[in-house]
Amino acid sequence: MKATYVSQFNYTRENLSEVLPLAAPFVVYIEPSSFCNLKCFYCPHSLPESYRSSSIMKLELFEKICHDMLQLPKRVKKMRFSGFGEPLFNKEFLAMVELASKLNVADNIEVITNGLLLNRSIIERLPQLVDKIIISVQSVNAAGYAKYSSAPVDFDAFIENVRALSRCSEKRSIIHAKIHHLAIIDEPCGKEKFESLFENYVDELFIEGVVHLWPETPKHSCMDNHHRFSSEKLKFEVCPQVFKSLQVNADGRVTPCCADWKLKLVVGDANSASLEDIWNGEALKSLRIKQLQKLRFTFAPCMSCEMNETCEIDNLDKDVESIIEKF
Ligand code: SF4
């Protein structure tokens, strides 16, 4: 196998302005764990622990979410295991993925992981169950992990585990390895090292920009002021996330996006309400109206959020007058 360079970003999409309002979210993000084993300098996990309490999603809650998804009036395009923490921190992660796959909850099921907690049972099953496994690589050696992620790692074991994913029998997953560009430019022959580690074992490779993704965190001078997946510089007055996605956090609280890591925009609780009721509820409706009124820069965390500028292309700004009539 020789991997191709392609970003994890899906540029094939409907024109969001034309299809709003959606009967169901396009994407449901699931956070199996808000704990992480790394403290990457660009992530809130590098900040003092008091910033947010962490939790692990219970399997019963996840099962309810799956059934909620199947009750939605329109099929969800993507379920992505991601969020504020490392999904594999949850001991029931594999059971969750087995369930999502068996129930066929979405057109695509994806996982983003740092890959450091891969174990034999996950390696043997995960590539059979999900459409894409995105491995978030922080460096091409252990010293880089200490530098960027303040964590000691068994780098050789990590590489061997990632390579073993590709040897899984009945593999269904695309395996995508991405690394942030500082880890490449700070290291002599960094790109060549990244390629030699992964290109014969994964399907896709990519070098991503280091962007300021998390509102209310320090913006470091080494961060890029352009899109994470291209050199474009984009502007957004209206946040499209609130119109197309739901993030179910580990404790069940639901927010419209993963950027809201302090959970200031909770629009419901999946423990007690259905995803359909949350999707059509007053809290999310009011947030959508505020976005369409271009009030984004008047309230936290949206006022300091750069998620759209760095990771989005669906732009509703010029269509607000026609969209607001539909809400
Ligand atoms: S502006 Fe940022 S924080 Fe606010 S809803 Fe959109 S993605 Fe979330």
C-alpha cells in the first residue's frame, strides 16, 4: 500500500443554505471520554485540570443515543467518535462501536484517536466496524511527544499498533494518519520520516495546520492564521455548526459543536430527552436565531471561536434573510 495525501475534510457536500432547515443533524459527534492521555499544547487539556471536570460515557447512554438516532426523521450522514477527550480511554469503546455498526446508525461511522491506547482486541475488530479511523499523530518520535504533548510514549509500540490496523482481516476502514505541521518543520527531514513511518501502512496521509480551534484558550504565536486543511483565509459571521451537527458529551449533555469545550451552550441532555426533541427544541432554535441575526460576536464562547474560520467551508452569511424566514 502506498498512501495518498488527502485531508480528512469532506469537500463533497450539499449547499447548506439550500437544504435548511434539516429534519435531523448531518453529523452526530459522540464523546466516549472527556479524559485524555496527552496534554497537547494547542488543546485545553494542557491547561489546569480545574477548567473542566471529565467523565466517561456509559454504554447504556450510548445505546439510547443510537436508538434516538434511528428514530430521527432523516438518516444521519455521519457518527463520529471524537470530542474533547481520547475515545479509547473508555473501556467500553469497542462495545459502543460494535453496537453502532450493528444498528447501522449512520451512513458513515468514524473515529478520531491518538492511537496510543490501541490494544489487540481493538486492532482486530475496529477496522471491520467503522468507515474511517483517523490517527492523530503528534510527532515522528518520542522526543516530539514529550515536547508537543507533555507525555512519555512508547513510540515503537504505537507505530507497530497503527501498522497492525492495516493487517486486520476483513478491513472496512480507511486509515488516515495526520500530523500537525510544527512536528514536521521542527524535525530534520520531518516529512520524509512521517512518510516512512506510515505510507505503506495507512490509506491516507495529511499534514494539517496548527490552528486555534478552542475558544477561551491561549492563542500561541506558532499557530496558523489560515484554514487547517488549506491555505485559505475564511471569514464567518454566522456559525453553520448549529444548523447541522450535535455533539453528545460524555455525561450526556448536548452542545451544537465540539468547540464548546466548557459546555456553555448546552441545548439538552441526552439522558432524559430524545435527540429529535433536542434538535427541534427551543434552546437550539434560539441559538440558531441569534446566529442568523449575526449576534455571534456578542456572547461566549462563540465570540472568540475560530472553529469555522479554521475548519469549515459551509458559509451561510449571504443567505441569512432567506434562511431566517424558515426558522
Ligand atoms: S461559533 Fe464556535 S462555539 Fe459557537 S456554536 Fe459555532 S462552533 Fe460552537
